[in-house]
Amino acid sequence: MCGFLGEVTPKLLEKAHFKSLLDLSVHRGPDQQGFWKDTDCQMGFNRLSILDLSENGKQPMLSPKGEFVMVFNGEIYNYKALQKKYQISDSELRSTSDSEILSHLIEKVSLDVFAKELNGMFAIAIWNIKYRKLYLIRDFSGIKPLYYGLHTEGIVFASQFNQVFKHPFFKSKKLRPDIMKEFFGLGYMHAPNTVFEHIYQVEPGQYLVWDHETKTITERKTYFDWNIKRDY
């Protein structure tokens, strides 16, 4: 199942505090816990080992040239086909995980093509180290959860809702009565909303780009086309 947590801000949490939030999803991935950090971004991952049980499949995972770092929860069904299509040789790989194929793919194609190529259930967060941008991507049917919270100082993203709303950015939370009514009526929070202001869900079949310099979402796109075209 796996679970991840990340933040992009000039005021990163101390590791002990960050780990306490990451531990909220340790039941999702009890096999291994990993961390990655630079000056503005830190990510943590709780891993449930499935395709590759070795250390080589550990996350957060850097792309081959060190241009991106990624956390990924889910399963990509066509990762072998993508390896063949984009000519990623076995000799380039350290593991047999679908995660590593994704780490190669993001260096080869645009974000839009990357998202459209994936067949599976997934929540993915990618930090563009050079251009200081965060990419959040969710599978077309919304099987894997992906929450994020926006603050004047930055962004927080995670597999679980409580990992976001318990972040110090949202110490003074304000409920949204309209979404509370929806939640009690439906029994769940309909994406992109949550019951708290400034905390959202990435919608199914959507990716978004958050820019660290402007601290704004610069792109939000539904990449999956539900229209069915028949040739007859």
C-alpha cells in the first residue's frame, strides 16, 4: 500500500517532527522508511515491498541524472511495456521495481506525456530539483489518495489527510460548513475538497504543478480523457 509525506518550504520541519507526521502512515508501509531532503524540500516514504524486496527499490528515489526525486504509492501495470518503449535497458536499472522505471521515464518525456503513459493505480509526487517545481499526479479513477495543503510559506502533500492537517502550517484550521454537510451526507469528501480550508485532494486523472518561487499552482490539468471513440 505504501504512504508518503512531503513539504516544500524555506522553513522545513526538524527531522524528528517530520518523522512523527510520516509515522502516521507507517501502517501503510511497515517494511522500510526512507527520507530525502534539500534546502527547500523534504520527502519521506513508508514502503510496503512488493515488486522488489531489496534496498534498491527504496524511496524517495532519485532519477538517474539526479534531476528529479520521487515518491510513488501504487502499482503501474504497464511498466515493462514502458521500459521497452522508451528503451530503458536492464543494465541501467538497479532494481526490478516499477518505481525505478518511473524515475527514468520522467527524465525522458514531459509531465503531460508521463501522466498519460501510466496504466495503473497511483499517487505520485515528483520534485524537480533544478527548476524547483513540485508535480502531483493521481490515477484516473482516484484509487490512491493524494492530499495537499497550501500555505503562504509553502505546500504539504501526503497519502493521508491527517498528515496534512496536523502539519504546523494548519495549526489554526477552519472548517468548511458546506463540505461538512456533504461529508455527513455522502460519508466521504468529494475531490478536490476537504472539510478544512486550504487543504485539498488532487482529483482523479489530474496532475498539478506547484512553483516554489511564486508559491502558486501554475498548472492544473485533467490528463485522462473519458470520451470513448468507436470506429465502426
